[in-house]
Amino acid sequence: MIGLYVLIGIVVIVAFYAIAQYNGFVKLRNLVEEAFSTMDVYLKKRYDLIPNLVETVKGYAAHESETLEGVIAARNAAGHASTPEARMQAEGDLSQVMGRLFALTESYPDLKANTNFMDLQGQLKTIETEIAQSRKYYNGTVRQYNTKRESFPSNIIAGMFNFTAKPLYEVTNVEERENVKVQF
């Protein structure tokens, strides 16, 4: 009889452990989704700001339409990306082309003195900082989730309930990793 109680006790402990692990995975998965959604909100703010910035620059740099069209094309591509991986790739491309836009504005001293442009540029800088912070938060939650998913014995529960690995946000564009050349 005591053996039966011990067996029941072990089964109950294992069941509670499995439930706790499952709930932990659900919590981490939701944190990863929240982090991605937060990053998405900041990206949307950037998308909304970019057309205003481009229109302001167009007034001063009408003959630089190739760069401006590239900004709009990259913005649209990022806005239409359907998977997190495609979204991350498109965001990297957009960041690169935005760098070219700001390099272009250096050629127009009157534009740099324009208060509308300066305000838009300041807002964009703030949003870029928020995006960088949200990417760090996203990567932190993904790291925590993936670590739990791959660690024993929680990897057994992850496999049983099909908790799949989440992608980290990484810089895929080699140019973004290179040193910035500053000239005076």
C-alpha cells in the first residue's frame, strides 16, 4: 500500500513539474511575441515619419530622386514583410537606405537649417533609439526562451508541445557592421 502512495506521489510531482514547465514556455512565448510587437510599434512610428522626412528633403534635393525612391521602396518592403525573418531582413535594408538619406542631406546646408527637417530628424533619431532598445529586449526574451527550450529536462516538454525556436534579430547587412567613416 505504501508503494502505491509513493507511486501516486511521484506521478503527481511529475505532473506538476510538467505543468509548471509548460506554463513557463507559454509565458516566455508570450514575452517574445510582446517584444516583437513592441518593436513593431516603433517601426510603424518610423514608417509614418519617413514620408514626411522624404517630402521635406525632396523640396531641397529634387534631383536626388534615386535615393529618395530607394527610401520609399525599402519602407514599403519592410511594411509588407509577412514573417518575422522577412521583417528583420527588410528592417536591416531600411536602416541602410536611411543612412544614405542622411548622408545625402549633408550636401544641403539650407536643409540642415530647416526647422521642420531638424524636428523630423530628431524624432527619427528618438525612434531609432527606441527601435534599438526594443530589439535588445526582443533578443533578450528570445535568448531566454530558446535557452529554456534547449535545456534539459525542459527540452522534453518543449518537444512534446512543439515549442519551436524563435529567431534572434541580427544585422544581416555586412555594411552595417563596418566602421563608420567620419570626415571633417
